[in-house]
Amino acid sequence: MKQPEKIQTRKDEVRFKTSDTRRIIGKYLAANVLKTWKEDFLDESTGEVITIERHEILFERGKYIDNDLATQINFSIQAEEIKEVEVSNQRRLATQNKRTGLYPYKVSASIGMKRHNFILQAQNVTKAIEVATDFIELNFTQSFDITGVKLMDDVVILNDRLRKYVEAQEGANEAGEEADNAEEQRGDVKYYKVEAEVAIKAEDEEEPGKTSYDFIVRTKDVDTAKVVITAWIDAKVNERTEKDGDERKVVDISILSASPFACNAIVEKAFCMAYKDQEEA
């Protein structure tokens, strides 16, 4: 009776780095083999010499290493173009994107007998689950299951922390800025998904440029959501003006659609940042 083929997974992978080409025959390259060198260039505008690191792919990831390829690799090692290669007993070609920034995610969880949705920021799905798990363990008492994770690309998350731009109101301090828990104290916490079109005009433009944005806003109503969005956009325009010296102004902000959004909490960015991988120097 024919024995079924053994299913290969990462659990069965044997991966290692070596400069001994006798050990790599019959394996696969686990990563691109790069020749790296540095070149100096003169910046004519400043007279400064700039050093740039250059790379050339000598051998591509996933290639089977036979005697001929092992000889070529050995030649590159002897020529000091490379120091070693990383090999595997499995042929793996796809690579997961390395995201360095934080992206918005919606994480759903069944906590006790209720469904909860959380908005948070993370580098990838794995990190999003870690952030949500940590947050739930700290803020709930029942057992739970993570039931869904969705990337909400191109969505801007706004907690209503910009009330300092709004007139002082009940629950606010003298500057008009509310305490972190003011909404809970008033019992008017709501979440809205808002699509807005923003017209911004630069000094040298005859007509303003229009850009569409999607927001998830934690606030009390749609009118206040527009105020919060306006404050965020004004802050971004002012930030760009200070950075580039390009005078710009917001001509109009149109709310194209606004609807309640099923959400139980927006996890603070500072909490999410604890799970962000440090960028390599």
C-alpha cells in the first residue's frame, strides 16, 4: 500500500546560515543573496559627499542548490562579495510584507455572551490580535475569543480629544478641553463612520484641490464629529505649512455620509505603540 506523502509545514523546516558550501547542496536558498557595497556621490548643490549603500542580487530566493550553483556561491564567498548564505530544506518563495507603520484594524471578540468590536492600530494582523488580547484582559473579566480581524486601510481614527478647539461646555476645563473620561461621565459615547471631502487651496492655485477621507470618530453626535474632523484637518494643514513653507488653507469640508459605527472602544495609540517593532537602524 502506497504511503501518503508527508505534509510539509514550517514546523518541519530546517533553516541555517553557513559559508561551508558542502552543506548547502540539495537545499534551497532561503533569502536573496545580495552583494553590498558603498559609493560616494557629490551633492553639487551643497558640495557635500554623500555615501549611498548599493545592493545587487546575485542569487534569488527559492533556487535549488545543485553542484553548479554551489560552485558559483563558493566563488562569491572566496571573492568576498558575500560572507555566507541562508538555506532551507523547503522551497519558500512568498515573503510577508514588512510594515513599519501602524495601520487601523477592527478586531471583533466574543466576551462572555456578548460581541464586542475594537478599533486599534497595529503593524499587521498578528500584532492587532496581540493588542486586542492585552486590552481585553485588562478591561474585562469574562473569558473571550477573538472572532475577527479586519484591516481598515485609509481610515483615520479620531478620539474626541480635540474639544479644546470647541467652546467650553459642561464637563470641560477652562480651556474647553475635556478630561479623558468626560464622555463616559456624560454617558454620550458614540462612534461614527464619516466620509468627508476636503477642499484645500495653496497660494499659487486658482482652484482648490479636493481629497476624500474616511474617518472613525468617537464623539457625541455628527455635528461634533465635523468639528473634530475640521480641527484635525486644520492641524495637518498647519503642520505641512510649517514644514514646507507652502501656505495653504482649508476652503471647505463637506460631509458626504455619516452613520453610526458598531464599536465598543478605540484603543489609545500609546497602548498600541507598545507592540510596534523597533525599526532597525
